[in-house]
Amino acid sequence: MNGAVNIDIIKNPGVSIVADANSLPFKSEVFDEAHAINPYGFSPVNPETARVLKPGGILKVTGTPKNPFSAPLSPSRAKAVGFGMVETGPMQATHHFGVQRT
């Protein structure tokens, strides 16, 4: 799939598709990269996200320190749902908006 798709459970400005992140409306292995920016109510590191990423695809999760849904998983938990931990670090500049900073 080319381009970017913004998904949220409710229609907001900039949202392309309204969908539940635990049941994504895409074929398997269609995305090279996915970004979960301050996810709320679900862990983006899950089998459904792994399903829509191409083999070797990258999931980047950004969130505030108090957000349990954006906290890094242990390597064993990440592997159990189809991921391997590559790195942790500060928020990417492209994800800086609102009050999110880490």
C-alpha cells in the first residue's frame, strides 16, 4: 500500500479510516511501516498489527511515559505476538504535537 493511512476508532480531523485497531480492515502483509502515536485502550504490539505488516516491517510506538499502552514490552512478550524489539529512544520529531514529548 502506498501513502499514509490515519486510523482511529472515531472520526476526527485527519482520520482516513474509522476502525478498531484490534480488527484492521486491510489484507495481510500490506504495510512496510506502522506508527502508533500515543495509543489509548489497546496495545499496538499485537497479532493484528503484525498481520498487516510485511515481513521485516517496522512498528514505531510513541507515547507519554504514563501511557501503559505505549510502554515497551519485554523481548519475550514482543516475540510472542510476532515482533522483535529493535530499539527504544526519544520521540521522533515527526510525532511531536500537542503535549506529547517522550
